[in-house]
Amino acid sequence: MAKKAAEGEKKSKKKKKKKKKQQTSSRASPQMTAALRLVKGALIQKLKELKMGRTTVRCIAKSETKGMVVVKDASLSKSDVEAFRKDLETEARFKVDDDVPVYVIEMNREEAEKMYGDLMFDEQKISDEVKTLKMLYVEGWILNVLGEGEKEPVNYTSDIGRVTIGKIKPNKKKGDLTVEFSLEIGAVSSRSRKTLSKCPTKSAVLGLASASEENDGEETQQVAGVDETQKITPWDVEGGDDGIDYDKLIRDFGSEKISQELLDRMERLTGRKPHHWLRRGLFFSHRELDLILDCYERGQPFYLYTGRGPSSEALHLGHLVPFTMTKWLQDTFQCPLVIQLTDDEKFLWKNMPLEECHRLA
């Protein structure tokens, strides 16, 4: 009897321990909720074969400041662990420093699965009884379902805090990779969460994830009244029967239209009228210009970045237009400017001899 009682007590302790482990994610802080996805996104960036959907084996908040992510990947060797740890930590910290919005998207499950397939799911199956999904989305980084009872994330990546990557354990036998990390949580800003005017398309999410996922059989959604025959690339421009559909360009590139409200805010903050190319719609869309204006309003530093490919011995009109606009932005916001000459790009993709690239640069 005593033996049975001891066995029963042992089983009860195991059950409690298991239950406690399952509840850790629901007790995670808003910073940890976001940090778990931040680290998964960094892994997607650094492990080229790692896809976004159905590749997270476990995602555990051990405490408010310690977390662990286990992904399905067998590519990392033990000899490369330390170098990879440093690269992963740098990648995660850069994303925190980017100070980009952390969106929360709530969708009907059937509609979400029709739109995104399994991109937002981890390996664990979500009960069929769950009819509405709440998803965390960071543009260019991650789309992932929030667990039942899990706290909503912080509003911006800078609110996550300083990320330090700890132990990294590749397991070739199981075919997975374990990453442990810790957070140094600082002050959280009072900014409210940004909302999306519409959900990102699957194309946008795939383009922001890994290149290996781009051709996973996505169906192209035909938009009523839009000519889908136009082709716009950095090298070719082919309009449809009615010319260039700029609204379609905005949708395809995942940018936003530069609104009059945004131009008015720019004028109010800088005391200067927006450039006439902005007022006339020559530059018609943006990505996160509103965040730059937020930084300017708070007095936070930022810099401009542009460049040109060394393809000729002189500047041409294609160089002059963006440089003129960049100069106006630099003068208006009084910020540093970095100009890169992409000789490596010409060497790799245009079959230009290295000596010629250096000469033109």
C-alpha cells in the first residue's frame, strides 16, 4: 500500500510539473511574448532553409526574462555554434533597435487559413474548436499565432528590451535546434499599438520570410477591375491595357500611399512645405515614413541610406532623381546620409569584371 501511495504521489507530481510547463507561455510578459517570435524571426533570417510555418517545435517562456525556442533544423554543426550565436544575437538586437510596430491581427480561422495556409502555425496542432485566431505580425520578420491565454505583445520591438542569446544546442538525431535567450527589460514607451488598414497578403508575408517559401504554390487572387498583365521590376516596366496601375504596385510591394494627412504632418513638424515631387505625387508610396516622423518628433536620431550601382562613368537621370529627393530630406530633417556604391552587386549579378566595378565605383 505504501509503495502504491508513493507511486501515486510521484505521478501526481509529474502531472503538476507537466501542467506547470504547459502554462509558462500564458504567464509570459508582453515583452517575452514578442521576444519568442523575434528570436524565431531571427532564426528564419539566419537559417536559409528554415521556413516560417510548422517549424517551431516548442516556444517556451521559462520566466518573464528567460525563453527558449526549438525549431526543426539540422543544418547547424556544433563547430559553428559560437559564431552562429553571435550572428543571431546581432540580428535580434538590430530588429529591437529598428523600433518597428508589433501588430496583432485577429481573423476568422477559416479565412486566415485560406489566406495564409499554415504560415502562422507552429508544429503543435491547434484545436479545431478554435474558430478565431489572434496573430502577432512584425513586417519583414514573422507572422505567428498567439496561444490561448497568452498575453498580447508589446507595441514596438524597442519595448522588448536587450536580447542576449544563451545556449544553442543542435541535435542532429532529432533534427532540431534549441536556442535559449534572456531579456534585459527596460522602460516601455507609452505609444499605442499601430493597426493595419488591411491584412498583409500571403505574397507579402512570404516575401518577408524566406526565399525558399516564395514558390510554395500560392494562388494569385484576381482583383476585380485590375489588369494583372503589368510587369514591374527594377529592370523592366510593362503596363497593362490601361497603363500602369499604381494601386496594384502599392499592394504588391506591401507599401502604403503617401496621404495628404502625412504630408500635412511633415510640414507641421519640419516647418517646411513638402517637396513638390511629394505634393504632385511623383513619389507616391512609402514604408514607415510615419515612424520616421515619430522619431523626429521625439528627437530620436536616424539616418538616410541610399546608393547607386557603378554601371557607367557618369551620373544619369535615374541617379539624379533619388539623389535630389534624398538631399531635400537630408536638409529638411538635418540627419546624416550614407551613400553606398554597390560594386559587389554589379559583380555578382551583372557579370561585370571586378576591376571594372572598382574603376567605375
